[in-house]
Amino acid sequence: MFTVLVANIKGGCGKTTVATHLAAAFAAAGHAAYLADADRQRSSLGWAARRPAGRPPVRALDWTREVGAPPPGIGRLVIDAPAALKGRQIEALVGMADVVVVPVLPGAFDEQATRRFFERLEPLKAVAKGRTPVVVVGNRVRVGTRASGRLGQFVAALGHPVAGSLRDSQFYGDAAAGGLSLFDLPGRRALAVRADWEPVLALVEAAASAPPAPPRATTAASAKPLVWRASDDGGSSGG
Ligand SMILES: Nc1ncnc2c1ncn2[C@@H]1O[C@H](COP(=O)(O)OP(=O)(O)OP(=O)(O)O)[C@@H](O)[C@H]1O
Ligand SMILES: [Mg+2]
């Protein structure tokens, strides 16, 4: 199971939007696509429940209480992480992932939180050794604004592959409401917005076609089932 973790400790930066889009893109490409929702807000579970019959299927996994195991077999699993992530939780989720996708919004507060997230992410062995690549995606970008210029500089300085940016578009809200993605929407305008995803998908596919990593060592953090406690709920807003 090729596993993509979508995470950032900043609330509202587009984790669920990116996770649902990746799952829908994988489904549209013919993969057995799974979307695990590890956030008690249940946004990805709601999206999957609204997804109309007849669309490329995305199987939803409820990881809101406890992180499960990736389904057996060949396919693509996308994990939608909560914003409120503690060190051990980040370690356990990154331990399952073949690639980590980090959405970042323009703005000083978003940059500050994202920097803190990278301070936790980068010391993890799989990331430090380059076994688990980290891909940064600018989100809700308005081309030509000062904010998007600053975001470009910020993400470039993080020193990880940058998958371009996703423009701010009403299509995302429309798609979310209907259990859909840009990959499901017809029309030339949706197609133009969908082009933003090409570099994101290219970097994810590069990770998918990389030679398989040696089996992961079981760490203390990954040996125990990861149960979200009630106290883990806070801080998942802020978007
Ligand atoms: N590129 C975009 N253009 C327009 N709206 C967007 C875009 N990306 C996300 N949004 C909207 O921004 C809001 C927050 O996005 P989303 O729920 O994906 O963030 P999140 O990081 O999952 O939030 P949380 O931390 O609460 O889980 C949603 O209403 C979503 O539709
Ligand atoms: Mg979310």
C-alpha cells in the first residue's frame, strides 16, 4: 500500500482539501483508493459519504479514534491528519507514510506554524535520511499578490521539493460540498484549475515509483496502537 500523509499543525491550511483531491486523483487513475480520516472533525469522512455513486470509488477509513493499519493489498492510501498533532503522533503517522504532503497558506501565522511543524518533522529518521520525502504545496494562492510572493520565498527556503501552488478557487468549496474533486468536475474552467495539481501529482508519483525502502524498524511509538485522547482535540481550528 503506497501511503501519502497530508499534514501540518496549522489548522485550515487545506489538509482535507489536498487529501480528498489526492484520493480522488488516485481513484480516477484506476488505483484502489483509500482515504483515512484521523481528524475528529470527520471532514474527509463526510466528504466520502457525500461522494455520488458512479464516481471513481474512494473507500473511507475512520481513524478518528484510533489510527488503524493500512489496508492489505496494492493500492493508494491517503491519510488526512488533524492539525493538533503531538510529537509521538507525528512520528507514528510519518512512520506509515511513503511521502508527506504539507499544504501551506500564505500569511505570517501560517508560516510560523509550518516552521514549527518542520522542526518536528525533520529530525525524524525517515525524513532526515530522505527515505520519506516531504512535498510542500502552497495553497489558496492569488497570483500577483504580495502574500503569494512571500509564500513562494518561504516554501523555497524550507529546502524540500515544492509542488507549485494551488490557486484560491471557488471550485474547491463546490467540490467539497458535493463529495467531489477537481478531478470529477467537467468544463474548461475546472480543467484550468486542475492543472495546478500536475506538479503535486508528479512529485507523489516520483515517490511511488522510487525503489521500495527496506522494512521499517518498529519504534516504540509505532508499536503501540495510537489512540487519540480527548485532550488531543484542541487547536484544530484557526483556518
Ligand atoms: N485552494 C483553495 N481555494 C479555495 N478554498 C480552499 C482552497 N483550499 C481549501 N479551501 C477551503 O478552505 C477551508 C479549509 O480547508 P480544509 O478544510 O481543507 O483545511 P484543513 O487544513 O483540513 O482544516 P482543519 O485543520 O480544520 O482540518 C475549506 O472551506 C476549503 O474548502
Ligand atoms: Mg481537515
